[in-house]
Amino acid sequence: MPASPRFRRVVRLGPVQVATYYDGRGREKHAAACTAPRCGFSTDYDSRAAAELAARTHRCSGR
């Protein structure tokens, strides 16, 4: 069973949280995930700038 990632540098941009973690191969990845109910938006990116841009431009479809 793989270990859960340890998120660091977690910031909140509106309803979306952006965090940095290391994947199973030791590469640094960045995740953006919406915390709004019934939204379901979450993606992984190779750069922090891309994750923050996705967080800033995200519009919830679950509202």
C-alpha cells in the first residue's frame, strides 16, 4: 500500500487549495483541489505556477 503524500506549502485561493508534495518517484508535484461541496475538481501539475493559475481561474460547477 503506498504511503499518503505529505503536503507542504499549502495555500488557499478562494475555495481551491494548492499544495506541494513528492510523488512516489521522488519528483516534486503540485496539486490544486477545490474544497466546495459536490465540486470534485482536483489536478496535479509539474509547476507551482500552473497549479496556482488553475486555482485562480477555477469556477465551481457544483454550486
